[in-house]
Amino acid sequence: MTEFTILENEHGEYAVSENLFERSCPVISQLSTKKIWEHRTIEFIRENINNKSIVHAGTYIGDMLPAISKSTNGKVFAFEANPDTAECAKKTIEINGLGNILFHEMGLGDKNTKASLIYEYSEGRSLGGGSRLDSKDQEENRYTLKTNKRKKISITTIDSVVDEEVSIIQLDIEGFEMKALMGGIKTIRKYKPILILENVSGDEEFMQSDILPLGYKRFTKVDENTVWKVDG
């Protein structure tokens, strides 16, 4: 049975497994001192969710989940593909009693399929938030070493899962944001939610051909995330 260290801040409690706690990433370092990771992003979401549902992908250990969940009566469609961090996120949901979260231990993409996820170093230490889908054209770095452990995971699409209006789509999925937007284009066209995206400049082909023509404009930057919004 996995043992968890429970951290807390003003928004709630957070479960961190030993495998991740030893890694001491910036998120866990902040939570260890009762601080809030990406405080500006969380506050922007809370101020703009408008009591509606939200897509939140790349949940990590669930460090944003208590704040988001408590700010709306809508659903939180949450996605995390890494089995190590997903386990923590599910425990975080449980200990905070967050009943409006629909948690999916899956990745997001442009179609329903299977993929290989790089999620642990060879000696078993978790990559945590550095986990990513294996790709032929990816940059070679410590996260993509051939000796790192890989796992087959399920990929789904936003359009396959979301069945109601969402006011925000927030994606932090290690460079696969475009694929997730492609798989959510029907939802985006229908509801024009605010898009909070990491690793997106606006110059990407899909942004130019399918997102910006809907009226989206770069609105602001919160932490490392760019906010895209339709006026009016």
C-alpha cells in the first residue's frame, strides 16, 4: 500500500507519495511550506470560472484541484496520465471530499488511442511533472532517455469526454497542448471557453488555422501560462 505525506495550504490538503516527495520538485517544495504553486493561475481560474465546468489537464498531484473544485458548482474534468502522480491526485480528491471532480487517468490528444508514456527514471524515481508522451521527434534530454521507463496508456479527447458547457480549458501537458486542442475543437467552437495554455505561442499551425479565426486573442500571461480569450 502506498504511503502518503499530507501537505496543506489555505485551499486544502495534498497527498504526496514517497517516490515523489523525495524528488522535491518546485510544486512540492512550495506546498511543503504551505505556499500555493502558480497562485496567479489559480486565482484567475477562480475569478473566471463563472460557476461552470472546466477542463483541467496535467493535474499532477492535484495541487490545483481543491481550489478549482471549491470555486464552482460545475464539474472539473481532470486528466493525469502519469500513474505515480495520478495516484496522488486521486488521494488528494479523496481527503478533501471533492465530489464534483471527474478524474481520468488518461492523456489528452486528437483521437482516442494508446500511447507510450515516459514516466520514471531507470532506477524507479518518478519523472513527476516531467513525464511525457514518447515521440519520434522529441528533444533529447533527461526526461526522454531511452533507459527511462515507459508505460502504455490510454489517450482520449476533450470532445469524447465533455458533454456540457465549459468556461475554461486549462492545459499543462508538456508540449502536447496542440493535440489536446485538436481533440477538443467541437467543444471550443461551441462554447468558446477561455484557454489557459502552457507551451503555446500562437504561431502554431492549428492555432492560426482553427483557434484564432474563432476570435481568440492573447489576453494575458499568468505564471508560465498564456491566456487566450474571445472578446465579448
